[in-house]
Amino acid sequence: MQNKEPLSRTTKLVIAIAFVLYSAYNLVLTALQDYILFISGDASALGVSFGIFTLAAVLSRFLSGWIIEKIDDVLALVLGNIILTFALGLYPLTTNITIVYLIRAVQGFGWALSTVTILTMVVENTENSQVSKALGYLNGFGSLSLLLFPIFGSYLVVIKSLETFSVCFLSALGISVISTGLSIYAWRSTPSIVEHEIPVSGLPNRDILIPTLSAFLIFMMLGVLLSYSPEIAVLNGIQNPGIFFSIFAFAQIIGSAAGGTFTGSSQYGRIATIGALLVTCGIIVLALSNGSIGYVASAFITGLGLASANIALNSYVSSISNESEAKGMAIYSAGVDSAIAVGSFSTAILLGMGWTIPAILTVFACTALISSVYSFLSIRQRSSES
């Protein structure tokens, strides 16, 4: 029986930092959308706000790759944490929706720099045979954060007032300060990596675009779920929109474990296909639902499918990133954020044209189905050729 090497100290430390960072982000995930609706009174502002955040993250992914080339990886993580902490500290200071949009853009840049660095460090400090396992842990702890914190954040703002929203934002600020402190500790205690074997920036490898496009198609529905979580909850008679993401995250923990365990060189396409099919089913259930049972079932099925597919596609990117794993991760992450931005903005536009949320969800169920077919045909073929 072959003994597998344990994950490196750096990988474990980065995953721990990621958990705290995600927790600060997730605490305000649904509460921030409630706050935007509270100060603007306009449902379309939900999609615009989240779209600005994700669009800023998309544009910053490539800049983040360039930054990682120029400075120590862990220093880049410190800077990303500082930017996120700064953004969270600004929300309680304004009720102007335009200023909130600007803060969302700043938050998007910090989020991109932090998450690209986290993915890069996890992959570069992990043996190739252990990458799927490490990504499974990373996604699993991210899902644990999603399980615990959105529902608590929404609980803090059950009574909508400036005071309750400030408490929520300041709580997230405190968690973000802890994340920043841990990243500074990692910076001081981890050997510097400034130069990568091959530059991170530059034109993408065409092979990387295959899993990125598959991820783009499957993640579009997340733009609706994240941006319009308060509205979707109301449609199903639910007071706390964080409930959806707690169930979603519980299913993601299971999906991450399954994806990390079963994803292999011949299984990337298979797992990605099954995951996308589950997401399709979950979104259709939500589109047809008008009560708590469908709401809960949709959250579980969608979370399980998305986590499984994401692990498979992430691992596939790592396996084919012959030039630079960091660049591959940056491109893939940009594809994910682009999908969420498109989902957010297009939902705002379609609602303005008179569409309903269930109708919009049906459209994005179709894009997830297309992702399933595309993964089955393209990634399966590419795996068989490898």
C-alpha cells in the first residue's frame, strides 16, 4: 500500500486563512443584499451591485496574476486581505447607493487578489498527486464557512435598521482583521516565492479555455442566487435567505469530499457532467417551487452538483496547466466570476423587461445543461487523448 505524503504546512496554513477570509465575506453575503435593497428600495440594484463586484473581480484576476509575478505570493495575500478589510469598514459609513457600488468594486479587487493567490499557493505548494485532495479541503472549508455565516448574518439584520446592518458589517470587519493578521503571520514565517518557473501573465493556453467555458455556463445561475437571494426567499415564504446558503453549503461539503476523492485523470469529464446535471435539476426545482420543501431541496441538489463539478474542473485545469498553474487558476477564476457577473446583470435587465425570477432561473438551468453536455464531449475527449 502506497503511503501518501501529508499536505505541506504552507498549504494547510493557506487553507486556514482562506476559511477565515471566506467567513468575513459570507457573513455579509445575504445581509449586504438586504442592505442594498434597504437603502435603494430598488430590486434591480441587487443585480447591479453584485454584477459590479464580480465584474471588478474578473478584471482584477489578470492584474492579480501580474502582481503575483512581481511580489512574494504571501505578500499578495496580505494586500488582498487589507483591501477587503478596508472595504468592509466602509459599508457602515454610507447610505448612498452610488458609493456602495464603488465600495463593491474595491471589494471585488481585493477578493480577486486574495482568491487567486490562495489558489496559486495551494496548487504550487502541493504535490501533483495531492492537488485534488487539497482543493477538496479548500472548497470544503469554504463550504463550511458558507454553511455557518450567511444565516447568522441574515439573523443579525432580521430587523432592518442602520444599527443592525452596522453590527453585521463591523462583525465581518473584525473577522477580516483576524484573516489579515494570519496572512501577515504566514508572510513572516513562510519562505518567499517571488519568481515562478514560467510567467503567470500572457495569453491563455487554449486547453484552459475548455474547463473555463464549462464553468462559465454552470456558474451563471449563481449570479441570480447570490444577487436576488432576498427576493427568492420571499417567493418561497422564507424570512431568512441565509437558510438557502446553509443548506447549499452543507451539500457542497459533501460534493467537495466526493469530488476530491473520485476525480482522477479519466474522471474529470464524468464528474463535471454529473455535477452540471445536478445543478440543472436543482435550479429547475427552485424555478417551480413556491414553498419551503422545494427551496430546501433545490439548495441541496444545486450545492452538491456545483461543488462536484467545480472540483473536477479545477483539478482538470491543474492537470493541463503545463505552462503555469497560477495562470491557469487565474483564467479559470476569471471565467467563474464572469459567469456570476453575467448572471447578475442579465437578471437585472430581464426583470426590468418584465420577466419573473422563475423564468430567469429556467434560462440558467438550460445553460447548466449545456455545460453538462459540453463537459461530457470536450473534457472526456481531452482526457482520453492525454
